[in-house]
Amino acid sequence: MTFTQDGQPGNGPLAKSSANSTAASPATDGDGADHAGLWPRRGAGAGRRGGTGGGGRRPSAMVVSGLLSIGLGVAALSLPVPYVIESPGPTFNTLGTDNGKPVITVSGHESYPAKGNLDLTTVYVDGGPNGPVSVFEALTAWLNPSKAVYPQELIFPTGVTKEQSQQESAVAMTTSQENAVAAALKELGIPFGQKLQVASIPDDSASKGKIQEGDLLVSIGGKPISALSVIQSELAAGNGKPVPVVVDRGGSQQTLTITPAKSENGRYLLGVVLQYKFTFPFDVKISLDKVGGPSAGMMFALGIVDTVTPGDLTGGKHIAGTGTITPDGAVGPIGGIDQKMVGARSGGATLFLAPAANCDEVVGHIPAGLQVVKVETLAEARHAVELSASGGDTAELPACTRN
């Protein structure tokens, strides 16, 4: 997982993935920033028909004029517009197979075939680096309640290329899978190694010239660094005072003194971009072609938990969901939740696990026949699945309400 030292994951372009949209554009698992500014509504009212005037050649001229107007109208509808269209994408069962291969394969630890479905959900994305959409396509999507239309700049950074977008999407997926393994092992109480490594250092960083890229953070203020929260707590306690930071640089430990900088929100920061480096006791391989982005993390983690434990976590039920995951098991928000719920229900799911942070977008958009449960942690998601599997009353589980 790559994130800034203040703990906010880096939000790259929306992750691309999957297989078949009308323009053969890749699908995405929809992870991105909060969306706002939908395609504007049409104005009310219609123009009145004008008089045709006298005889002579006037009707013929009007026919020509009308044909020209139609032609210009058709041409206008085919013009590209700077908007992005999100549509429901396919679902993938993390307990099943993709292209004949198990989605989750475990080596070095006993595994158990699982029945039922723990579906991850995806979103098709047209527009942006995938190629422009036309006025007609945008208007058609705006009229379709299962689709969403957003200004391009809300989804993709200005100037990003298709190649860059796909690369960032692939990195996000890889990070998501590593985080999912870590979260699953923590949920099961299986120990593993976890360290924080410096991925990059901004030019205006308080650590510039001291901490280097590739350094492993060992301790801060004398406290071993096991998670990002340790760094945050020590910097907050120091209230801006210089703090000793021990790093492992090429196998040799060095003690550095860093004076943290104060951010705009009042937090003290080392000013480094960090990533987790894990050492797992056994191998977990996730095989899923043409799917990218971070928002399948929670469902991967649930699939791993089911795979390495006896019995069926789902009890044979059909459950879907979405949400990013941290190594500590926190479930984070994603984009395209409306389209993912539609895709989940179309795929056969009756229970859907949604990040609590997405609840405002969930309310009022739940497809018929789908129960949505809000979750904030992997433990809560696991409990919801187990309750459903046992035939318990899932109506007692927390639901999304408007904040």
C-alpha cells in the first residue's frame, strides 16, 4: 500500500479493468475520488413552431434548411465531450475461477474448497484516456438510471494517458492484494512481518537530504515502527520538536534527527511517501485478468479467510461487496457504488457489503431484492457473511442511512 506519511492513500486515476463495454473500453473497479457535478438536467419547455410564410419556392427552401439542420444536429451529437460514463460491470467470485484458474490459490498452508459466492464488483468506464464519448452517448447515459456521467476531471487527472492510467491501476490492484493478505492473516491471528519503506520524498519535505528512498523505518522517538499510527502518534506528542528516527539503509541502521513540518490541517509530518513491505508465512496468489484498482481489497480478504479456514464462510449464499482494505483491516470508500450494486444484483447477489463511508451514495439507489450492509472493518464484513450463512436475521445488521 502506498500512501503519504499523513496516512491518506494516493488516489490515482480510476482503475481500469474487465472486458466488454460498447466501445471495448476496459472496466474499472471504480476506485476514485468522490464524484460530484453530474451531467446537467435538461431545461423545461419547448420552442414553438414558426409560420411557413407564403408560396413560391419557400417550402423547398425550408426542406433544404430542415435537412441541413438535421445533418448539423446529427454531427453535433457525434462530437466528443469531456465527460466520463460509468456503467455496471461484471462480477467475479473470489471463491471461483477466472479463465479456468482459481482466483485465489494458497501454497504452503492448508486450503479448503469453498462453496457460495463472495463477488467483487466492477464498473465499466468510457471516456477520458479510454477514448472520448460523444454528446449522444453522454445524453443516453444520463437518461439511463443504471449509469452515471461525470466531468472528466473528476475521474482522471488532466493529461493522463491510457498507458499511465492502466499502470497506476495495475499497481493499485497489486497493493490491494497485498493488503488483503495482510488483513486476512491479521483477522485470523496468523503472524507475519510488516515494515514501512520510504517510496519517495517530495522536494519540500522536512526529511529531504536526510531520509532516503528505500530506507526502512525502524523506530521513531525510541518506539518501534510497526504501523503508520506509531509515527503519527509520536509526531503529535512531540508537537513539532525534533525527533530521532532510526532507519535501516542497506542493512545498516542510522539515527537521523528530523524536525517535522506542520501541514495545513495542523498535523505534523515527516513528509515522506511510505509503502508497506510484508513477509508472509505462506504464498497467496490472486489471478484475475483485466481487472485493476484497489476497491476489491475487502472481498479478496474475505475470500482468503474462507480459503484457509475449514467450512464455507458463506454457507453457500450469494454475497457481493466492495471496499478498499488496509493491512489493519479497515474498509475504505470507493467510486461507482451505484453501478456496483446494480451489477451485484444482476449477478445474483442478495446481500451486498458496502463501505460505511459510501452510505450517502447508497441510500435511495439500492436495487430491488438486494440488502446492503454497511461495514467499516473486515471483522464486521466477516460477521455479516457468517450471520447470513447461519440463517440468522440479517435485518439486524447495520444499514446505510442518510447522514
